[in-house]
Amino acid sequence: MTTREQHAHTTTWLLNQPADAVLTAKHKYDVADAVKICYEYHMPVIAFGIGSSLEGQLNAPYGGLCIDMSQMDEVVAINEEDLTATVQAGVTREVLNDYLRATGLFFPLDPGANATIGGMVATRASGTNAVRYGTMKEVVLSLEVVLPTGEIIKTGTRAKKSSAGYDLTRLIVGSEGTLGIVTEVTVKLFGQPEVIGSGTCHFPSIDMACQATIATIQMCLPIARIELLDPIQIRACNQYSGLSLPEKATLFVEFHGTKQSVAEQANLFEQIIEDFGGSDFEWGSDEAVRKKLWSARHHAYYAACALRPTARGLSTDACVPISRLAECVTQTQADIQKSGMLAPIVGHVGDGNFHVLLLVDTNNDEELKKAEEILERLAVRAIEMGGTCTGEHGIGQGKRKYMQKEHGTAIGVMQAIKQAIDPRGIMNPGKIWFDLGDNATSTNESKT
Amino acid sequence: MTTREQHAHTTTWLLNQPADAVLTAKHKYDVADAVKICYEYHMPVIAFGIGSSLEGQLNAPYGGLCIDMSQMDEVVAINEEDLTATVQAGVTREVLNDYLRATGLFFPLDPGANATIGGMVATRASGTNAVRYGTMKEVVLSLEVVLPTGEIIKTGTRAKKSSAGYDLTRLIVGSEGTLGIVTEVTVKLFGQPEVIGSGTCHFPSIDMACQATIATIQMCLPIARIELLDPIQIRACNQYSGLSLPEKATLFVEFHGTKQSVAEQANLFEQIIEDFGGSDFEWGSDEAVRKKLWSARHHAYYAACALRPTARGLSTDACVPISRLAECVTQTQADIQKSGMLAPIVGHVGDGNFHVLLLVDTNNDEELKKAEEILERLAVRAIEMGGTCTGEHGIGQGKRKYMQKEHGTAIGVMQAIKQAIDPRGIMNPGKIWFDLGDNATSTNESKT
């Protein structure tokens, strides 16, 4: 029972809905064989990476089989000349980067958690470096996928470009396991920067920090990271990670390049932020200082949770066109304050993407309701500003209700594709949309 | 008849197969209304932009209606703050860039021809700047699409990232009008570089020029353009565009950035090419010199055709992982020489992508056969080197025969999607694959 529940890991308030059984795959043929059987018996299949998804993607509301991919952890090939890596889906991004260390190359995407590459494909993950290096949709070159019938396909090649037929790679990226199970991934790599400069600066308000971010992006400064932390999050990080930053709206930034280019970027950035009341910009290329800073950013979730140890941290994300970012963040902040909730805001603001971390006593129904209302208003606000209810966490179970508002009639096309590729509806049913249109056996509904 | 034939424009040896009628659309509802009627009567629909596609994409082998999109040429919105432009599908890239001139922004993709943005979506176009700015799959944010039923959908938002459902935008990009007709496109824009440095350098062989390109990419130099021209193409450009370059394998390069950064890139590039026998590297940021150089590159097709005025220029492209580029280009060059054909090679070599321009007397069956065999061997060679039979021209009618070899069983998934979205097979039938699986009325087969 414990194993089954661990594999339905969820950091939302969604109930844990375990699968009926967990299979640990060691080879693509393990996956293919298991899926073939599930296909025959109309049984749901849910792929599990490391359990870091945030919207109930791993729950099994209709029971079925969970396939644990974490032991498919082989780095299949590093092609240094082509700047590509081919890995099994269970390889985590940290393992890949450890493997790459001696090559002078790195895999830049960093969603915070040490997710598996397969899981990052599933949710179209991105994170702190995406402002410069792109999201999973940009860095994945090709995939090996087990289809609902158990058939194995390859999408794409290692060539950097192709105009040969439909882009199945991008269709699978972000499909949250609803079209097939990814067993192998080829990603682009990048050269480790000669110099990395990191720094922080402070602003009189969230609005000003966002405005400075917008100006930085509009100047086409090739910034590698630009992360907003609101005053509450700064307080949390100071306490948790031993920093001593002023409790103000703060940007953590990073520049990649040659020594000369990093200095040029930092100088330009300093000039930009001055116009927005930015102050105390301190930066340097010392690795120890940098590690301390980004380690604090990575631990933002735990730091925030420590502000209220009895509560649970519910993380959500939204993304808007950057011109609407300041407005969206400040409206959200006002909404949180009005509700009397504790909810730090952090974000990959260079992409117009930010997170709200609601600290909720999940035993308190009134609080839960308030939290749910804040999340709902945020999703609607982002969509109405021409954005999306999720920039990088995915829909899972938690955000299905916004799909219609965000996509309108385009949902019909998505569902036609789902029906065409997975006519029995066995691949991760109950995710992305409510209307399953499947024949999945509902073995588990009574258990949850 | 002339209008119909003009709209089935093809630069291949494929026969001109005109549609039964041409409709000039002025509004998305013109498109939607026409498609609705075609849907009702199972009639093929082919969208026409400016007629610059290269693989017979605009032919109407089963007759039907050609919808000319060129008068849907409104720039709908420029969002300078968000670095986005929304345009009707018939806007050409040059018109868009003229429109943007005063904003300090530009749309970087440059496939050579002054294609419409809608057409560039259809073929997943890219071109000279893609090595730095990406292809249409990277720069398109969202689309408005008329489905085969006449229903209009929006794919995506103007937010830079989203994890909300399937990536319909990327599915439509590159689908060559077989899933729907694009009526509006939102693309990313970029800041016009403060300084543009352009230059040329020469190599003792094609192989060395490719090796130097590979090294440049591996050094992660953010080069904006790196174009190979073989000695025959240089001769053609010298004659046609009044250049006086040595008839050697040559790279045309361009650097974008601040004054300091451009100089740094150029110096680094000069160091790299020395290891590969590169010589006479001359570069500068004078606009007149740059324009002359890139105008010659843009006219490469016409320049090559002028080498043999009685012949027709048939342009093909292939793309391989960059580590195989030198091998693929030199094998192709040897193959051309062995056949006694005249066929300059040019290419966007930073992406592993290159073009062969076969100068063929299309009245000479033997020559045509030889040319076809060269193209076939090139496509197979690229696929066998882990690449693709087309990097940016698309499949159309000309490359359908390579789809199976390149994609294997994944074709079944593509066809299932086609069938799900276009069950009557009315959208640009006879393209991408041979097996239509459609009910398109074959009114035109006897005419061609």
C-alpha cells in the first residue's frame, strides 16, 4: 500500500489516488509489454518519474498500473560534437549534469526539483534558465515513445531542424502521459559559460521589480536567469538559508558569457534597474557566493513552508505576456493580502511566469476554500490578460476546469487527437480534461 | 486558366496541377465560409501565400479550390513591450520588417524568398538567421486556424510559455496546409542588433569550411548567420552580383550584438577558422558592404540559374547532425561531380542544413533521371546519417517517398491525427504522404 501511495505523490490538496499496482521498468520493452497488456484489458497506465509534479498528474483516479521509470536511468549517448545527449526517461537533470561535467557542456533546464527528463517532457517543464535557453519544447530534439498499443515509435532525429511531416515531438512534450509513455529523450546541450555572474538587487515594490524585468527583456539583454522573490519569500529565505537580504521585492539574476560580456551585461542591467528604483545591485562571479544564492532560491519552497510549519505549501503557477506581468503580480498580491493568507510569490519573471505558494492548513475547510478561490481568481486573471493558467506545471487534475476558458473550441481538436491516438483512453485518464471519452476500468473510484 | 496555373506554382519538375477555382480571401470569414462549402461537398482546399514553396505544396492533384491569402495582408498588432507581432497570414516577412523598422525590433527569419508568414508556418520555414533565432517552430507563439469544418480556433496565447494542454501551435507549424488554413499568426520579435558585423572567409575545401562551422557551433559562439557557398556558387555570385571573391569554398558570416560583443565574436571566429585553413577573413559593420554581400547570397538561386540559362534550377535541402555535415556535403559533392551535373551547394551550415541547386535541362529525360537519382541518394544519405530529408522546404509532393524511411512506424500516428482532424481529407490532399485515406473529389486527374 505504501509503495502505491508513494507513486501517487501529489503536492496539491488533491487526494492521493494510488494505482492498483506499481511496475518498475528497466527497459523500454518492459514498458511496451506492460502497456500491451493494459491495452488488451482496457486498464489505465500512469508513468512515474520521481514524483515532483504539482497538479496531481500521478494520481490514478481509475486505478490501473503505475509504471515507475526511475530505474531506466542510463545516459545512452553524449554527442559532444552535436551538443546533444540521449538519455533514458528516468535520468534526472542532476545526474545528467554530473555526467556532463567533464565535457564542458551542460543541460540548462532547471525546474527546481531534481525531476527526471521524462517527467520534464511530460509537463513541458522549464524553470529558472528558460528565459535564455528555452523550455522543454525548445530543447527536446527527439523522443522514443511507447504508444497505447505498446508499439514503439521514434519522433524526430538528431538533426537540429526538420520540415518532414507533423511535429510529433512537440505534440508529446506537455501531453502529461496522456498519449504515450516516453522511454528515451534526446536533448540539446549548451556550452558551460566561461564566466557566470550572479547578483541581487532590491526594489521599493513588486511592481517596480516587474517593470525593471520588463525593461531588461525589452532591451534584449541575454540574461540567463531573472527571478523575483517578494518580501515574504525573502524573509523565508533569510531564515531558512542564512541570508541577510533586506525584506524587499528582490531580483536574483545571472549572466552567462565571456568575462567581458558578463561585465557588459551586468553594467547594462545596473543602468536599467536604476530607472525603477532598483538599489544595492551586487554581483560577482565567485562560485561560493553564487551557489549560496541559488541554493536559497532552490529551497524557496521549503523556506516558505518553514514560515508556517503546520501548514502545507501549495504551489501554483501562471504566465502572462510580460507587459501584463506587473499588473498580474500586484493584483494577485493584493488578493492574497485581502484574504489574509500567507502566500509568498516567486517567479521566472523574465518569461512572464510566476508562482504563488499558498501556505494552507489543509485541515481547515475555510482556509482551503479561500486558497482555492485565490487560485481560481489567479488562473482566470492570467487567462484574461492574454496568458495561460499554467506556464510550466501542467494541467493534471488541478487545472482541468480552466481548459475551456483558455482554449475554447481548440479543446475539440486536442480531444480528437487524444481519441485518435488513445482510443481506449488508457493513458493517464482523468488528466487535462474531465470528459474522458474512454473505457478505462474504474477500479479505484471507491477507494479514494 | 493562367490564374489557376499561377496558383499551382512549382519550382520542381513536378507538373503544374491547377485547382478548379481560385478564391481571393480578404477576411478569415471568407476562408471559413469557403472551407465550410468545400467540407460539405468533399472538395479539396489548398491555401496559397506567394507561391515560393519548393516541393509542389500548391499543386491540386485532385482539383478543388485554391484560396489565395495574399490580400489578407494586415499587420494586426505590434506589441513592442512583449516583443510580439500579430499579422494576417498573407503578410510577407519583408512587409513585416518594413513595418517594424521604426520600432527597433525585427522579425529575424529569412528563408530567402519574400514568403508570407502563413506560408512560412505551413512549411516550418527557417533560413539564414535560424542558427541564432530559431525556426518557425520556435518563433511562432500562437495561430488562428480555420479547421476543415470551417470552425475557427486559436492555438496558444501571447504568453511566452504554457503547459496547458497539447501544443496545437507546433502541430500546425509544418503541416503544409493538411490540417487547416492559418489565417493569423503571432510571432516573437527581437531587438535590432546595435551592431551587425558581416564578413567572408575562404577555405581550401568544402570539408574544411564545414569543419570550421562545426567548431564555431561547438564553441557556442552566438553567430547570427553562417552560410556556406561552394566554389561553383561563388563563381555564379561573382558573375551575377558583381563580387570578386576567390572561387573557393566560402563562408558568409554575420555577428549581432553590441560593438564590443561583435568585435569579440569576430576575433574568436578568426581564431577558430585558422585551425581549418580559413583565410582572408574580412569583416566590418559597414551597411553598404553588408547589403551587397547578403544581396548576393539572396540571389544565389538566380545567380546559379544564370550559369546555365537554358536549364531550370531545382532546389533541394537536407539536414544532418552537424557532426556529419562535412561528410554529407562532401559525399554529395562527389556524387554530383560523378554524374557530370552542374549543381552548386549552398547552406545554412550552422544548423547542419544545406541546399543543392541542380541545373537541369528538363526537356532532357536522361538528365532529369540523373538529377532525380542525385536527389534520392541525398535524401537517403541524410536520413542514414541520422538526419532528415528536408530541413526547411517540407515534403509536399516531392519528398513523400522518404517519409517511411525517415519516420518508420511514427507515420501511423501522423496519419491518425490527419484522419481525426480532417476525416474527409479535403485539406491539401496528396501532400506529405501518398496514401490519402480521403474522399476528395478527383476532378482534376485527367487534366494534368
